[in-house]
Amino acid sequence: MKFSHRAAILAVITCSISHPAFALHRTPMRALDGYRCMALDAPERVMMDFRHPIRLQSEPRDDAPSIAPALAVLPVVTDAPPTNGYVRSMTLTLRPGWVSARWLKPYDAVHPGMTCTPYVMNDGKLGFVFGRATQ
């Protein structure tokens, strides 16, 4: 049986298109009420320290177990003051956590003229909608 390059290419394209990862297009479903976007804004020596990254903690204390690296943009709860210098946030899978307020600034202070809104996406994970501020 002779196998042509055209048949091989067609098989690869067919498998690629039918794969679930290619079928899912992430779209925002609902805004995360009670949260706003904050941005990490630490000195370069802190941001580039890959051995000790800024982390999301399981509790609002320095020695709490780490649950994930902090994202560059984080949803932070708006209705609660910091506890022990930590604010409530979450991971990409919406798992709650705490991040040090020391390195956080409002998103629009770090990115002037831009907006950010945290959302739950159609895959059930955290996402963000970015835009330009209207004047």
C-alpha cells in the first residue's frame, strides 16, 4: 500500500481540528463581583528572583504553605481590608489564596489608560477582560 504525503497531511489536519484543545475557545461568562484587578509591581530584583517568586499563600501569614506563584495580574477582593499585610486573591482555577499587599498596585496605576476586569471564563477558570479607559 502506497502512502502519500497528501494523505499524511490530511490526517494530521483532521486530528488537530478534532482535538478538544482546539475546539474550546475561551470566552468570558461572568464578571467576578467583589474583585478588582491588581498588578504585581515589585523591583526587578524581586520579580526576577526565580528561586523565591512572589507566591499565593494558603493563609494570610508569611509562613503559610504556598499554593501557587502569584500571577502578574491578580483578582483581589474589594470588600475586605488586608489581614497581616495580605489580601485575598485566587489561582487560575479559582482556588482562594492570599498574596502580600506589599508588591501590589491597582492595575490602572501600573498600566495607565488601560482597564482590567476579572472574569470566570467558559472553561470555569479565571480570566481577564482588558480594554482601554474611556475619557
